[in-house]
Amino acid sequence: GAVVSQHPSRVICKSGTSVKIECRSLDFQATTMFWYRQFPKQSLMLMATSNEGSKATYEQGVEKDKFLINHASLTLSTLTVTSAHPEDSSFYICSARDPWMDTEAFFGQGTRLTVV
Amino acid sequence: AQSVTQLDSQVPVFEEAPVELRCNYSSSVSVYLFWYVQYPNQGLQLLLKYLSGSTLVKGINGFEAEFNKSQTSFHLRKPSVHISDTAEYFCAVSEGNAGNMLTFGGGTRLMVKP
């Protein structure tokens, strides 16, 4: 199956700093990528849909100025958590859509963000 | 809009016993259905998926699920569980395209006891 690599897998940052998370499709071109967030002991919630070359579409309640998404190429989308606060601590996971093998979503390994 | 309900937040079961994890969905269009497993501090692993065709779907690790359109259900089953099956299980649906955004259920924690 298609491979999606997410980096870093874990990050600890100080409150007020920004953190960038990368999501790469390694062996296919992903026209669309999705970013999800999972709080402890909860389910995954879609944050935003990222389309290559255009602005991301954010779900209701997700602050677009806080969670900056860039999808500048067909193999890379980035999520930047700006001015992070402890309540942003969560598990962030991306998925990518392969339009030529559209049989499932391909997930990255996830990023555990801890803001101290 | 689609939604997914996993009726049981926790399911305790003894090793080698059968188990069923329930999932119901609602959608106004045709859907694609998935079950994922998440082990502690790890990402998601796809167990199985229903795209079309046979309503009984077999997945990895001895799991299977049956798509029931009339009951809008996609329950996950395993005839004999192992300690290593202890994990969080998520049912998910997508609309339009199988690789599209997913709506997840709340998750079911399967706890296998010796």
C-alpha cells in the first residue's frame, strides 16, 4: 500500500512557541491530505482538509490562524501549531488520498505534541 | 452529514472467548466503512474495510465484519481473542471516495483478560 510518513513522532515544546509537523506521501502524489487531532482517551476529529496549491478548509471550531496548514507540493503538507499552549497537547495524525488507488485513506504514524 | 456510533466504550472479555464490537452509522449517501486498531501510544492500523461486493469482510489478525445496509451497521467480530488484541478500536466511514475524509466513532476499548 501507499506510504505516508509523518515527522516528528514526538515533540515537546514550551508554551508560546510554534511547532511544525510534516506529512509526506512517499510513493504517490497526494492531491488531498487530511489533518486529525486526538485528545487523550478520545476519538479522532478532523481538523482540516488540505488541497495542494490552495487554502486549507478548516472544520468548525478549528482556528485557522493557530493551526497553519500548507500544502505546497503534491507530496508534502505541513501543520504548524502557532503560539502553542498546554491545551494544544494532543496526538495529531495526517492522512493522504491517492487518487489513483482510492481504496482507503493512508495514515501517517502520528505526532504526539506536549506543550509545557 | 455522516455520523458513527460505537455503542460500547469498553468491552472486557476473557482470552479465547469470542467478541463483537458494535458500530452503527448514518449517512444520506453510499459509504465506505473501515475498522482501525490503535495500540497505546501508536498510530492507526487498518483492520479491514468494506468498499463494495460481499457484505462479509475479512481482515487481519482474524477479524471480520459484516456490512448490514438495512440496519446501517458494520459490527466487528473475532471468534477467539488473544491478550495481544487489547487495544482501542475505531469504526470509521467516508463518503464519495474511499480515500476521503473519515468520520470516526468514539472508539471501543477491548480489554482481554487471561
